[in-house]
Amino acid sequence: MESSRAAYLESNQSRFLEELCEFVSIPSVSALPKHAGDVETAADWLASRVEGAGFENVVRLPTGGTPVVYGDWLHAPGRPTVLLYGHYDVQPADPVESWDSPPFAPEVRDGRLYGRGASDNKGNLLAALIGLEAVLQVDGSLPVNVKLFLEGEEEIGSPFSLGLLTTDKERLAADICVNADGIQYGVGKPTILGSFRGMTGIEVTVRGPSSDVHSGIFGGTIHNPLHAMARLVASFHDADGRIAVQGFYDDVVPVGKEDRERLGRAPFDEQEYIAGLDVDAVFGEAGYTTNERAWRRPTLELNGLWGGFQGEGSKTIVPSEAHAKVSCRLVANQDPGRIQELLEAHVAKHAPPGVRVSVTRKRGLANPYLLPLDHPGVAAMADSYREIYDQDPFYIGSGGTIPVTAAMLEELGIYSLVFGFCTRDEQIHAPNEFFRLSSFATAQKAFGILIHKLAEIEFRKS
Amino acid sequence: MESSRAAYLESNQSRFLEELCEFVSIPSVSALPKHAGDVETAADWLASRVEGAGFENVVRLPTGGTPVVYGDWLHAPGRPTVLLYGHYDVQPADPVESWDSPPFAPEVRDGRLYGRGASDNKGNLLAALIGLEAVLQVDGSLPVNVKLFLEGEEEIGSPFSLGLLTTDKERLAADICVNADGIQYGVGKPTILGSFRGMTGIEVTVRGPSSDVHSGIFGGTIHNPLHAMARLVASFHDADGRIAVQGFYDDVVPVGKEDRERLGRAPFDEQEYIAGLDVDAVFGEAGYTTNERAWRRPTLELNGLWGGFQGEGSKTIVPSEAHAKVSCRLVANQDPGRIQELLEAHVAKHAPPGVRVSVTRKRGLANPYLLPLDHPGVAAMADSYREIYDQDPFYIGSGGTIPVTAAMLEELGIYSLVFGFCTRDEQIHAPNEFFRLSSFATAQKAFGILIHKLAEIEFRKS
């Protein structure tokens, strides 16, 4: 059966690539209001593709934000029910001028498809659907029941769509989630992701004079909001990069000896890492390796900082305002709401004189997530990887945030198996994002294999 | 004669206003390359207006940058030669969305003309030309020889045009400069400006990874350029606002007792100043009054600071770059080139680890300027003010920079009498710049009076 599925996948590969190009060409940027219509278009496209794959009861579930595309195939009585998760929204494409080809005009070069969302998450998601379609087409049935939960606001922290996990529990009830929004450690380096960082943040505004004023006339007599902002945001870290917000680390689970050893086995070349980023050195909290910093330690990052004149040439003003976007990646057991309180308290305590400082809380908070290594789904993933790569997987963490994993555990009582085939070099969230066509094809096979492994498990309710 | 001139001015005032509207509607923004053609258009408009006023030998002198509009009237043998200075370029209009009417579609509201350049310097400059035109039209001649030096790059620090003071000395030779780019302390508060601050600056770039990267995957492992930049630029000042760049104050002339008393007589209401800016408090170097901070003490201001995502919503990246535009207002006897060296040394010393920091030197440096109070031109200005306002002028400094005053002294050996009628509330360099129609009319009369006072002076070469 597997060889027939492989033949089905091979003979249809050019159609699948065309479909992926179509999907990527829809600029479904959830962060930007001007793309709201495109996000809807992507939902329509996906709903139609899901029906084409053989799913039933396909519906766009309203969320208050962008719709969740649902569908199911429930003809395997007595077998486990798998909830397949993915997202059809993408990050903004700017700076657009840094792309070698337009972000929403996907282009194949050197065996890679370039375009925003090619890797995160449209490529992996479509591969998962194709993998299940191949099983259905060739076998006539699936070995498990499958439900789909495909959301359109992952890139903005899923402020609305995860509400369905609370309000639509019965429809979404399942034994396990297969999350198609994962990332591999590298090509041919199968990986089991055991943790995600959570997310919180604030936006800080510093206001000075009610409009930009002449730096000759007023300069030196009032506090320049840019000076005040620089001083304020510089206070978030000490000179060595450790976060200086009081209480920030209080709830962080320390990195244990065994955990440290296991993470240390993941292949990692620091010089390659440095060269890949084109920096001179890594930088971060003292006492931790680069991977520990990324997977086990929280961050406080400025994602944007701005005020005053940014054009060519010069404009000699004291600007009216300064802005900073701050986000934090959290680790177990930090609480996103509590961290926002600590950030607000820090800003209030360090607010410079002569300016007005205000804070807005970021929406779309996410808890950190940890998958127990003795969960039967972990073995199913490991077996699937051995079948594909003839190799044991590495166990790693992720520094990224997939809020849905924590939410599914909390609301549906199910763990998530993160099973994706994009790799960390694919420029996700950056210009020139790409997905290897070889990874696209491997992923299609892999999802078919995984659901057969899951079919053999007797799930207990967690 | 004066009453006939007044009648001439009055009967033509609606034409003059139309002309000013025409002039202001040309977006001659010297800082922005996209407006290069508009700057040329403004030069053409001005050359034509100068000929209309009765000047001869009108020519656009090439400078390597934007042209200087020259013209002369040299039919007063044995009398002093006055070099009239003004500029036809303007500051950028952004943020355009903060204007109540479009910046380059001038509009009269409540006796004020709103538009970019209405006050700085198109209004004052046109008023000066009109004042001289009125004398020529009514008297048939001027009481002094007049030459014009009207430049198009004052707002970017005159990087090219002042070169003519070196290369075209003979054409521009004069006894005194009347600089029409001045500012009054307030409406009906005649003012003699005795000093200007000089100007220097740098642009700082901090580079991290070669493109924006995902803050989940890479956050915490490399130095975020925004963190590095915030720390770096925060180091320019201490917490009280004093500049912390080593050697910065070394050449500053201390504020003397007599100087302090004279400046203290200028009318000033600090609460009104604060309210006008809509700030909660003044802020600056300890030990100095607000006016002393503005007129006698140097500054280091961030005019722009930016990097990362600035749009609506969120984008969780570690950005690739951060930028800062830094300018300094200097006082006697600071040297702009020397200060650039100190700034560069400071940046090199405080460059944070894990990022690459580079510095570009700002062009258009300007020396600080000081006019001796016993210069005969000072008395001519004071007499003119008494004639118009029946009031003694105040003696003040300016925190602003008019590089041409220092350059004319250095190259042509002449002092500048700064004689302008815009006031500090007119939102120059900011949204909703305006010029009072009453100030426009007063200025036209005043320039006619001033040249008659100057006609009586026997200038010695300085």
C-alpha cells in the first residue's frame, strides 16, 4: 500500500506544486488590516482544497477574527481520532525590497520554492493534506478518524481562533493533535520537538511636545522622546544581555542536568550558526549554550523601535513621539499575563522625567508548552522518522511559539505531535523565505506513515 | 517718501499674498532627492520675481548643489553695499497626516497663511524683496547698493552654496549682510539676535544578522541591533541630560555674569513655554535657565531613531539593522569637525559586542556665530525697530543654526544683521507652519526702513 501511495504522490507532484504556488500567491498577511480580504481568500482556497482531498463536513467556522477551516473524515469507528492543525496566514513580507523575487509571486529556483509562507506554514500544511489524500485515494479509507483545525491568525498569536477550543469542544474532540506547523533541525535530521516558548509583550509610547519641534529653537530645553525611550528600553537588559526586569525569571524552570545533556546531543555547529546569520559572535545570557538560550531561557526583544525623521538627508527636529514594540518568549512556568504586569511595573519605575510614557498590552498571549517524553505519540513520531530516514530522531526544543499546543492541552485535554518538514535555514518571517521541493515531497509521505502509527495506539484521556 | 511707500505696499498687498501663495506651493524640499526638480522650479520662480522687483544682472549661480539666485542694483556710488541673504528651500513636510491643510497648498485661516515655508523662509524673503521693490518704485532708486544671495540648501546646512563665498568673492563683495532668515522673540517684541549655534552630526548604523530573523528561533542567542543601539545612544547623555561625550564641553565659552543678566531681561514665561509645547516640564543641563540652555549651551539630539517593524500589529523579529540620526547644536568656540571626531570616538568606545557599528559624518557643518554689540549695524537695526514699534529691542541669542553668518564673516569679512519677522510660535520645521499676514506686511515696511539707516553708516572693513 505504501508503494502505491508513493506512486500516487509521484505521479501528481507537478499538480501539487502548482497548488502550492496558488496557495502561496495569496497574500494572507494576518497582521495587516489591508490584507483582511486576502486572508479570507486563502480560507476559501483551503476549504475547497480540503474538500478535494476527500474530507466531509467542510465548513469555515467563524471566530470573531479570521475563520477556522474545519473538515473531517470519521469512518474509522473504534480507532483514534486525530486533530490535524495548521495555519493559512503568513507574516508580513516587508522589507519587500530585500526579496530577490516578489514575495507573493512564488518562484522555483534550484529546487526550492521562494515566497512568503512557502515554508511557514502553507508548504507543510498542504503536504499534510496531500499525504492524507493519498491514503484515501489509494486505500479507500484512513486508518484513523481525522478532524481538521486550520486557522488564519497564527502569525498574530491566534487571538480569536483558539476560542473555538472552548466554545466548540464537541466538534473538535480528539485523542491527539498532529500539528503540521513544526520545524526540523535540518534536512535529513529528524527531530522531535518537546517544547515551545510562550509569548507576551507590550508596546511602549513616549510622548514629548505635541508636535515635532525645531531642534535649534527647543533643543536642550525639553526631554527628547528618543533620548527618553533609548534610556528606558536600554534598562530592560544589563550589559551582558540578561533581562533586568524585576521578577522576570522568578517562575522559570531551571535547566536540569539530564535535559542539558539531551539537548547537547542535537547537532550544532556554532561557527556555522554565526556564519549563517552573518554576525561576528553569538550574544546572550551568561552560563547557557546557544541552544539552551533559544529553547530553555526566556527573552525580551525589541521587535521595532522608532521615532523622528527616517528619510534620506537630515531633519533637525526634536520629535514628538517615540515607539517601541516589545515581545517576550517565555518558558515553563512563566505566565504571560504576570510577565506583562512586571513589564508595566518596570516601565513605570524607569519612566524618564519630562515625557509621558504609556504602555499597551499585546494581545495573543501564549503559554509555554512541554510534551512528556513518555507520551505514546512520541514513539509514533520516532518510528515514522526511522521508517523515512532510517535514523533515530534528535530531541530538541523550539524557541518559537505555537500557542495552540498549550491551548489544546488546556481546552481539549490533548497533547500535540509537532510534525513538520521545514528547516531553520528557510528564512521564515524574513525576506526570501523558501521551501525545498524535496521536503515538500517527503512531508507528503511522512504524514501518511504517521497516521498509520497513530492508528495502533490506545489513547487514554489525559 | 515713507508714506508713499506705505501706500504702494498697501495697494499691492493682495498681489503680494498671491505671490507668496505661489512661492509656498512649490515643494522645494532640499533634503529629499525626489524634490530636486521642485527646488529648481523655486529658483526659477524667485529669479523671475527678483527681476520683477527691479534688480539687474539676475542669474542662477551654479554651486554643485542647488543654484544661488543672484541679482544686484549698484547705482548708489559712494554708499554702502548691502548683501541681502535668504533661502528658497524648505524642510520636509512629514508627518504630512498631521497637517490641517496640505503643506504645499497654502491656505489663509484667521489672518495666517498656512504652508511649509510660509514662515521659514519664503515669507520673510519675499517681504524683503517687496520692501526693496517699494523703495525702487516710489523713490526711483535705492539709498544703498544691494546684492542678492538667495540660496536653495539652507535646510540641509548649505553644503555647496556657501562655496560661492570663496570662489565668487568679487561678485559678492559687500559692507554688511542683511540676513532675512531671522526670527523675532514674539509678535511686537523686536529682537536683536546676537548669536547662532553651529551644527554638526553623525549617522550611526548598527548591523546584526544579514536579514531580519525570527525572534523565536534566534531570539536570545544574538545581540538584537535595537538593544545595542538603545544602549549606545543612551550613553550620549547622563540621566540629567548633560552630554557624556568625553571632551564635548572643552571649548565652550562659559556663560558670563553680564551676558546672563542681559539674556535674563528677554521676556519669558516658563509656564507658557511648557504649555505651548504640551509637555509637563522643561528638561536639560543642570545650572542653566531654559534660555541659556537654548542660546548658550550645546546639544546632542537624536533627530531620528529606527529599526525593525513599525506597522500596525506585531512582527516577532530580531531586526537586521538599527539607525540613528544625531545632530549637535554648537556654541562658541566649539569646532564642528572636532566634535564629529569626539562623537566617533565615543561610538567606537561604547560599541556593544556582537553587532557591527558604523558612523557616517553629517555634511553641512556650521560654526557658531557671535555679532559684537558695538557693531554699527546693531544700532541701525535698533533704530529701525524703534521707528516701527516705538520700543527698544530685546537682545537675545538663537539656538538655531544659520551657517551663512559664520561663513560670510570668514570669507567676505562681513557681519550679518539678522532681520526677520517670523516668530517662535509659527511651527517652523513642524506640521501646520504658518506666517501672520500682519507680520508679512510689517516686514515689507521694515526692510525699506533698515536700508535707509544702513545708508548713513561709514563701514570700515572688518
